[in-house]
Amino acid sequence: MNKTKLKRSVRRIISLYLPLLLLLIFVATPFLWALATSLKRGGDVMTGMVRYLPNPPTLENYGYVWTKNHFITYFNNSLFVAVISVLFVLLFSLLNAYALSRFEFKGKKLFMLLILATQFIPGVMIIIPQFIIFKNIGLINTPYALIITTIAGSIPFQTLLMKGFIDNVPVQVDEAAMVDGATRVRILATLIPPVILPCMVAIASFAFINSWNDFLHAFSFITDQNNFTIPVGLRYMIGEYSIDFASLSAGSLIALIPPLILFAYVQKYLISGLGSGAVKG
């Protein structure tokens, strides 16, 4: 190998493979640590001797978390909040995006600028007003406070994202459908969604993850253990004087299962949707 090829190979390793390797280590290390810890016996985790691998591996932590720590309740609460939030985010985003894409009205650009500006407001800044509002209308300690928060927080950006896709659907398609007797509602229900399916899948996925991972609002609005979601439930598994790392790791990995299944199923739509948005948006 001559010097030119050698330099080219070194540059390729440094510029391409090394950053990818560092990224892989950064992302995979916490997951591998949690996986190994969840398979250890409780005593092996706290022992002074460092053991990177469980010996012997055990699944007792998963059974303990699932049956003894109200984890089923946390799991069901998170799933309920996430699914309902996704449905409403998709519905409202579709309606808003279609209106912004197909109709002209006074103040349209200002309205779009305002909903974009809401994305720059830190969630912690508005959490006190949200808490007071929910308390006054009796939604504190209910999952509906989390659903409303997720919907309100997701719709502005998702609306603008979906508008970019609907803009690329020719208006003539709508006009042809209306000539055939279709109403706007029918167009929105049956014609537009299949055309922008990758976008809708991407929006649904991110809305689900936002809701599933939300800790700040769930921790602030929910104090009744029966209404805890998984992030809050995991937080309360940390004791004042001790931490059961094995059970905590098992719980965090169980919490990973729904997002993992979701992304495994929709990843082809997700890549297609984000790619199309990057080009067309």
C-alpha cells in the first residue's frame, strides 16, 4: 500500500468510522450496563467486587418489578396516556395542517409564526400556570392532565411538519374529488391520510415517545400512586437510603419495550417520512 492510499485510509477512519464508533459507544453503553445489571442478583450489584457480566444471569428482577412494585399499573397508565395523546395529536395536526395548506385567511403568516414561537418556550416556564389551571378544573391527579399537556405541546410543531407534506399534494386532487361529490371531511378522512402516510407515522411515533418519556409533567401533576406513569414510578423506586439498581434496571428495560416495538414496526415509514420532509419541507 503506497503512502497516498495509507493516508486516505487513515483519513477515512478518523472522519467516518471513529465518530460512528464513539456515537455507538455513547449510545450503547448505558443500555448494556442496564441489561447486565438487570440480569444480576441484587446482592451481586452492591458487592465491592466489580462484575461486568451477571454470573449466573437471572430474570428474577423482571418478575419482581412487574408483580411487586405496581409496575403493571404504571405501564398501563403510560400506555393509556400515550395512545390517547397520539390519536388526538394526529387528528388536530391533520385538521390544522389542512386548513393552513388549503385556505388563505388574514393573519395566516402571523398565526404560523406564533405557533412556531411556542416551541421555543421551555416547558418548565409554563408548568406552574398549567398546574393552577388543571387544579381549578379538577384534573390534577388524573391522566387527562398529561394527555392535554402532550397534545398542546406536540400539535404546533406537528402541524407545521404535516403542512409541508400536504402542500406537496396537488390542490387539483382535492378539486377532482369535490367534482365527484366528495366533501372536505371525506377528503380529509379518506384521501389525504394515505398520501401522507409516512409523515403521519413519523408524527405518531414522536408523539408517542414524547408522552412515554414525559417525566416533568407527570411528576408535577400526579401524586396518587395509582395514576403514576412509568417515569414517575421508576423515580419512586429510588429509596431514601438505598437503591435497588437491579430492579430499577429491569423496570427501565421493560419501559423500553413499547418504543422498541413501535420503531421496529414503523422505521421504514419513519425514514421515508423524515427524508421526504427534509427534501420537500
